[in-house]
Amino acid sequence: MEDRVLRVLKDNAKISPDELALMMGTETTAIKEVIAQLEKQQIILGYGALIDWMKRDREAVTGLIEVRVTPQRDRGFDRIAQRIYNFPEVNSCYLMSGDYDLLVTVEGHSLRDVSHFVSEKIAVIDEVLSTRTHFILKKYKMEGHILKSPSDDEREVMVL
């Protein structure tokens, strides 16, 4: 039942325990207990809205930073990753296979903000060997949701 609850909450975190219980054919108290346990175990880490900020005319730049590091003796990549993911600008940090070790996602108000973050906070860490920064130009799909811009109107134009 836990996995079913998690799948539903992933798609719709606003669903009430009553609705979830009805969907699963169980009692509301059972659903509340499952959710409380999943939160306590930190399997459910939080709840939030998925927002298309471009429709709010909010200027924001998302940078994907590939970071190559020297792992620390007896600690591997964990301590370096922790140092990086604790910066408030960092949205996500992943250990990767391939040419680079960490993939760090950051958001800033401008290209300058992101480049300043890389040069002043990431590149100065002793274990960081190199970085490569990519910028998101346009988002088409995010967290499983297709983003449509106002220009994606599929209605046909009729000329009279």
C-alpha cells in the first residue's frame, strides 16, 4: 500500500487522505498512518507545487554544473557533495557516472549570478578539479508535466 500512496502523492500532493482512502478501498486513518510513517522515515521529504515561472514573467536562469572532483580518503564524494549542496543556490546535487563526478543544478536571476556562484563558491573548493556549466534555454517538460507556452495554441486560424 505504501508504494501506491507514494505514486498517487507524487502525481497529486493535494489529494486528501479521505480521497486517497476511497481510491484504495481503505480507512482514512490507515492512510494518515501510512503517510505519517513515510514522513517519519523521510521517504516523503516534502510537498510542493510545480510552477512554470516563465508564465509569471519571472526572470530566472537555471544552470547545470558538471563538477569534476578529487574524492576524499575514507569519505569519497559525500563530504564534497555536502559542502556543495548546502549552498542555498543549489536545487539539486547528484553523483554521476561518466566524465564528471557531480551534477549540480542552481538557479539565479541572471547568467552573471550563476557564473559568480560557480567561480566564487564551487571552483574555489580545493577538491574541485574543473567545472562545466550549461544553461537551460527553454523547458519543454518538467517533472513529468509538459509545459505549453501561449504560442502553442493548436486552434486553426479561419480566414473569412
